[in-house]
Amino acid sequence: MVIRVVVWNENVHEQENEIVADLYPDGIHGAIANALNAADGVSAATATLQDPEHGLSAARLAETDVLLWWGHAAHGDVSDTVSERVVEAVWSGMGFIALHSAHFAKPFKALMGTACNLTWREAGERERIWLTSRNHPIAHGLPDQFALENEEMYGEPFGVPEPQETVFISWFQGGEVFRSGLTYRRGAGNVFYFRPGHETYPTYHDPNVQRVLQNAVRWAHNPARRVPDVTDTPNVPVDAALEPIEERGPRLHRDGEAGFR
Ligand code: ZN
């Protein structure tokens, strides 16, 4: 079975900043897709903010097993319609991997339901990433810790709900720490947040980072059939109840009427 992946990127810094363009001539999305396509059983394509419907039509999401999301400068330009579509795809079983500054991406914030804020500093400092369990599938094949020589600092407190699992913890040269790899389940969908990936550093060329992303795609993939009509709220009339019941008391809704939203 091939895992069908879409790497989504706002693709703004690459077009506006020379450093980022030099680091990622195929865009951050291109670099990540190349790394994922090097893994067995993974087929990764890309989509960007500039594509019609941001490259995320309902038809395309229906055929996407795992969506990765990199956004930063243009969170506000993502249409609410597309964001809601992504969230519903996750509820129905699509995997979702939020990368770095995607902590403020519309679909990630909606999935978390909290502020998703953090402290930060752009000083090119060393980040040391520790794994919390050698047995976690997202940590497969990784050393107990690895370093990124230049990264942006993200520090606690990180305004996300308590995760299902904390797979990575980061230490920064300036003294801060951060929960860098977090797993969630939202509906039928597996969600993973992975912290590193500031645009002015070569983070996505790092073999350990690439390994994490390959592992995370496999972890996030839910092979079960998508949950159909995941937001439906069907009314069950009295005469369709499993056991015979008698209607009692007043009511607001008529038979067959759609409920309020
Ligand atoms: Zn950044």
C-alpha cells in the first residue's frame, strides 16, 4: 500500500527572500516532498497557497492520506473554507502534520482549540532534540538526541492541549525548553506537531529531520476507510426508534426537519 501524501506550503518566503530561495530552490514543500519520496511506500506531491483552492480541493483531500502543512507569513490568507475542509478531512481520518510555524495555522488552531502561542527568538542558536521513547514509531532509527546547529528558539509555555504523547523535547542554547514533537487524535485523524523548520536555516535538509518526517507520515496514516459524512447529525424519528416508544411532552422540531447548526 502506498501512502498518498500532500506537502502544503504557503510558499511566500521562497519568493520574497533570497536566503530562503537559495536554501530551498524547489521551495520548502519541494525539499520535504523529495525527502518523503525517498522513503519506501510513500508518494508525496505538493500544493501551495497560490494554487486554485490552495491546491486542496475536496476531491484532492479525499485522496490524501496524510497532509503536511508549513505556513508562517500568510496564515490569514488561507481561506476559511479550505481550512474547515482540512479539519473535516482530519476528523474523517486524514493524517495531519503541522510543521514549525504552523502552530498558528488556521486548521491547526481549529484542531487544537487553544491559543497555540509560545515564546520565540531568531538567533541561530543550537537546538538539541531529545526523544522521550526509543520505541515510539516516530522516533524509529533516530539517536537518543540530535542537534541542529542553527534554529529559531520556540519556548514553553506552549499553548496547546495536553498531547496524547510527547515524542520529542527540545533544549535551546539560550536555556529554553520546548515540547517539540506532539501527537493528538482528532476524530479519526492522527495529528502530529513537529517544531523545527525555520525558513532561513537548512533544517529540512537534515537527515534526522527527514527521518522524523518519514516516520511521522507512516504513523499518521490511518488505513481505515474515511468516515463518511463526518459532520452529519441525523434525526431519528419516534417511529424509527429501535425499541417502541411513545412520544411525550412538547417539542420544537417537526418530523424530518434539519437540526440547528
Ligand atoms: Zn520560524
